[in-house]
Amino acid sequence: MVIHMEKHLTIKKQEGNDLMKKYRVVCYINQFFGQIGGEDMAHVGFSVKEEPVGPALLFDKLLGDEFEIVATIICGDNYFAEDTEKNTKEGLEIVKKYSPDLFIAGPAFNAGRYGISCGNMSAAVHKELDIVSITGMYPENPAVDIFRKDTYIVKTGILSSQMRKVAPVMCNLATRLLKGETVKGANEEGYIKRDIILNEEQESNAAHRAIEMVLAKIKGEEFESELLPPVFDEVEPAKEVEDLSKVNLALVTDGGLIPESNPDGLKPNGSTAWGHYNWDELMANPHFVIHSGYDGTSVLENTQRLFPVDVLREYVKEGKIGSLDPEVYVSCGNCASVAASKKKGEGIAQALLDKGITAAILTST
């Protein structure tokens, strides 16, 4: 026997006469997939369509005749994120009205706020209603570590363009969970490890497997541990600035404010590039916000909200700050993987060191 760090959620089966009835499904999506709007409509509260909408249309087709999507709940990302505890309760009360057998949230891919709402809703529905809940996220979505023990989270790619690839995995897993069928480990089934114990039969005992892994490690061969500890980056804090009047300061952002020509090829999401631009030239020529993870209107109305250049230049004149780099350094953080973010950060940091910059202010969205 081997101990895997997994555990299946409690399953509610249909019995007796209920076998002739369809399984009732409620889906949860954000304002974008609910076809209400983008970031400009992220403030909208809960609404319900008693029919499949957006991804629910695909789920409806994949689940087949045994299932009926009785409601699609829609909520804006910002609205939900402003008070997750209150809005989880509000969403849960809506779900209760439809007495579902299955709850599907998202998938959220790498969208952080969307992931938080999907995670909160899926976890609450399973805990409070004792029904199968499932969602989907990119492994680096910040909501994964928060909710992976409370609900099944199917592994997705970064972008929503992979919807048709992940939806069948979600539906297959949800169907089998609902019917009480055997569900294997995370790697076989495509969900993210939940770190909860599950017994599973193996061909060899633990001692033999452990020796095989040790030998593989000694030989430099590939092997997979049955229990992976969490890995956390250790980032040493920079030394504090002792004298601001002597500092050479630069401004950095992940907010995506760039020239209209986009000379460095930044992308609205999943970008691996960054750029640096003379501030006065940037302001004197057409510019825009390429970042698709927030509404850039407020930045374009007043770019000082992202880069407080005017105030800092006044500080330089007053002698409060030694100097301010005439260039600003820009990346786009939306849906960027940790690996890509590290690479961009290292590139920007090296550029700053090469220019003798001694401190930087990083603004975000």
C-alpha cells in the first residue's frame, strides 16, 4: 500500500427513483465569461441566468443528457474581491435555491481575482451543501494554494484559449465523483494535488519504491517523489536607503503603460517582455495601457497614478531625493508565470545596476 496525499470529496449519490432524474448543475462565472463586459464591468454584483451561459454552454454539451444546467451565476471580479466573506455567503444562498447535485466554477485559468471567487464559491458549496464542486486554474494562480484542499481544481494552462482542452477533463472528473466511481491520483486525473491522504494499491511495497527512488537519484535519473514538500522562494530584503538625498532613483511598473508603437512587443497577458522609455518622450507621443487585467482608463486620464514623476521631480529640486532616472521601466504582469516574471525582473534589475541606480519604486495595479 502507498499513501498518496489526496482524498476524495464526499459524494452525494442519487438512489431509487432519483436515478430517472437528471443531475442538476449550477455554474459560476465572472462578468467577462458571463458576456456582461470586461474590466469596465468588473464592479457588477450577482445575477443569474436560468440557462447555460459562456463556458456553461460547453459544459452542457460535454456532460450530456444525464445532466441539466439549471442556472449560471455571474458576478464581477472586483465586486466579489471587495468582500469575499460577505459575497461567498451571498453566492451560496443563490446556489441553495437551485438544489444542485454538481457545482462548476470557472475555469479561472491564471486570473487571480477570478480564481479567488471560484475557489471561495467551490469550497463553500462543498462544505455547506455537501455536494461535488469543481473548478479549474493554472497551478500558479494564487488561489490554488488557498483552496486546493477544499475542492477539486483541475490543472489548466495560463490562457482561456485552452477552454476546450480543460473542459472535458473537468466534466469527466465531476461526473465520476458524482457517481461515486473510483478516482485516481492527481497526475492521472489532471487535477492539482490536494495533499490529503488517500490509500492506493501498488505493485511493490514502500521499502522497494524508496530504494528505487534513491538509486535513480544517485544515477541522476528522473524519478517522482510520492510526497513533495512545499517550495517557497527565499528573497533577501534589500538594505534600506540611508540617505534619500543621495539616492539615484528609478520608477518601475507592471502596469503596462507603453508607447502606442509597442517597440518591445509586450503582450496584454502572459507577456515575457519588458521595456524602458524616456518619460517625457512617452508623454509627448501616443501611448496606451496594454495590460488587459485591469481597466487602464484611470491611468490614461492621469499617468501620475502609475508613475508619480511630477512629485518626485519636485523632491529632486528640493534636495529630498538625489536624482530621478529620466526613463521608466515597464512590464505587463497580467497572467505572467512565475518563471517569466523572474526573468523580466532579473533583466530590469540588471539594467538598473548598469546605470548606477541605487533604489527603485515599483508600482502595480
